[in-house]
Amino acid sequence: MASSAFLLNPAGGLPTPNPSVGIEPGPSDARTPSLAVDATGLLHVVRSDDLSGERGIYYTRSSNDGQAWTSGIRIDAPGTPAFFPRIAVEREPVGIRGRLYVVYQTGSPANVWFVVSDGGGSWFAPRLVENGPAGSSAIQPSVAASDVRVHAAWSDNRVNPMEYQLFVRSSADGGANWGPEIQLSATGVSNLQSRMDAKGNTAVVVWRQATPTGTSILLGRSDACVTRQVAPNGQANTVVVLRGLAEVKLRNRTERGW
């Protein structure tokens, strides 16, 4: 199946499909794009694509507001199909300003990988960001970066093969070293489709939690890139659950920050 990723140019502040600019037009099956805009206005896009026959993660950028794009380059390691990339960029005035971080999923059972570039011209070798036991799957990652800190989240079935729990991990030095893997979600439910963002010392993650009675969108937060337990004495605690545009606060739940 032929497919392409496109940029929608703004008109009056709102997106419009005319005219559209092909980011990577051609006879390939491009999927799950992710976009980051750096502090200078450069646009950075990653996607999963089968340009080479094997599905991989491709990166491209634009320096003129999306009117033209560089040719896509594969940034994952060939040999295993790769899916669900997410990209983040360092925007703060620090020494690694402009550094790009990409997480993605490979294999079956699946693993989550992490790859870094200082500006997008060349990329370091990918590294595993999670250390689940053999046979477990880590899927649907997300990533955020700010002020040299990097945060990754993913869904993982290491606790129970029939369920996915949300795990997070943080780095305080631009991804060179990582802290412990922390389980944010409760057991007994499936937790998927995470998204992250960060500013300074604060990182937040939202995800979809499914239970036998329905689904909710939960939020986790870190304010210092360290592990913390909300309501460690076990007393009633407030957990924010987002449904659509409304906020609902649930009590008598203990939630984990990181």
C-alpha cells in the first residue's frame, strides 16, 4: 500500500489541506509520525516506514517552515522491524540545546529502544531503555526532554503477561545514564498509549487505563527527576483522572510519582 506523510500549511491560524507538502511522498507504507520543533524553529519528524522493504524508523527535518524536507534517513538498527516512534528535543539554553531523542518499539516480544542525535545530522547507536525479563514485551513508548533531563515511558507486561502496566525512567544527563525503571500504574488493568512532556524539573505523562468497568486517562508527574510516593502513609489521596475536557478527582487511591 502506498502512503505518505504530509504537512498541513496554516491558513488564518488553522490547518488546511490545501496546499499540502509531502514530507516523504512515494510508494511506501508510512505510519505513526511524531513531530518536534526546536528552539530555532527547525521541524523534526520521525515515522515508521517500509522504504527499504523492512519496516524501520526514519528521520527528516525542515528548515523553512515545512516547505521542503531533507531525505529520510533510517535511525534504528536494521534487522528487526521497528514501530511507534516518538521524538523530543531539548529547547532550553543548555549545552546540549537542540539534542534530539527518539524512542521506538521493535521485535516480538517487543523491546523499547532509545536513540540520540545532536541536531539530526548523525545519530548515535540505539540503546535499550528498558530491562524487562526475557519473554516480556515493552510497547508504545513516549519521550520528553527539558533542561538536560530526559524521560521515557512505555507499557510493559512483565508483571502479568495478560496485562500492560506503565513504566517510566528518567535520565539527568541527556540520556547517558538512566535511573531506575518505575511502575506508575496499578496492577490488574491495562495501561497503554502514553504521551509525555517536560519543562525544567517537571515531567508529566498521561496514559489510557482500561479496567473491567471502563477506561480513563490518568496522569503521573515528576518534579525533581527522582522517585517519590504520594501519600506514603496510605491515607486517602487525590488522583487526577481526565475524561475528555473534564477533570475528575478520585479519592482513596495511592498513586506513584517518580
